[in-house]
Amino acid sequence: MAVNLLPACFAALRATGDPRGDVRRFLLAAERPDTLRHVSRVAAAGRRLARRLGLPLGPVTLAAMAHDLAAVTPLSRILTTAEALGVPLSAADRAIPQVVHGAVAAAVLRQALGVDDAEVLNAVTYHTTLRAGASAVEQLVFVADKLAYDPTATALGYHPALWAARDTASLPDLCRLYLDWVVRECPALGWRLHPHLLAAWQALTPPRA
């Protein structure tokens, strides 16, 4: 593990063989109690969905706890941090740097904590945008993150419908509830939609008769 190559903002992250505990201790040491509360709520929402849908709790919980590991990196430095970690960046990533924190978190999880579960790493990488062909664990972490929204979120018009459907709807339907909303509302919100999000929405939207 190339821990010595990690950017300075992750220098306090230590691998003990317990990645979930390592993430928790790191966020506490970094004085990010707000982030720790958020990821803990995402993990709880994820476990609730996983139990209902028969998905493994371990990968869901780890991905949920680690998905915002890059919260210690200011947005102004997220692209250079990604480059330092060897994260490939597309033109869309550079244009919408807010989405890059997932890929940074996955790279740190792999390089510093030795996590090599592709499903966990992909769930962390794509938790903001989702992607076409996402696994059930990726979809679940995506939905859990939207259910247990970050307290800095500025637009939550999707949340009542998503919350009401959380115990009955399928994962694809839950994903589509959010994706339909964000695609519909993005012009008014002034948001730019990442190609991964648009591809996920198109893949999950039934063809018109």
C-alpha cells in the first residue's frame, strides 16, 4: 500500500485491518463530526435497504461509511488531489469537480486501507452520479446517500417521494425517483449534469410505448 504517496490531507489515515473503524477514527481526528454523522446516517439507511432487499451488509456499510472520505479536501483542491492519487479525470469531471470526491475517496480507500472489493470501490466512486450498468450495491449506496442527505444540500425536492417509497419500491425505481427529479429540475437549479448521471437515467428509464 502506497500510504507514503497520499496527499497531506490524508496523512492521519491509518490502516489497522478494520477499514470502517479506520474511516471513523480519521474523520474524528480530522474534526469532521458533520461528515461522520452524515456517513453514519447513510450507512444506517443503506443497511435498512440491504436487509429488505437481501444484499450483503458488509460491503454496503463500508461503502456508505467511506463515500465522503474526501470531505477533508477543499473543492478548490479536489482535482489536484485526484491527479496526485492517479485518478483518471474526464473533461466532464474537470468541468463538474463536485463529483470527483467519490473517485478520490475510492482511491484513498484502496491505496491507504487496502480495500480491493470492486463493488465497494465502485459504489464509493459513483455515489453522486450513479452510472449505467451499476450493480445493486452501487444503486443502494446512491439511494442511501440521497435519503440521508448531506446537511449542506440546498435542494431536496425529491426527498419526500424517495422517503415514502424507501420500504416498498425496487432499487431501480428508487434511483429513478431521484434521477427523474434532478434531470427535470437541473435547469432551474443551475446544475450541470454529469454524463454518468444522464447515462444512468437513460438506462433506468423505460422506453416510451
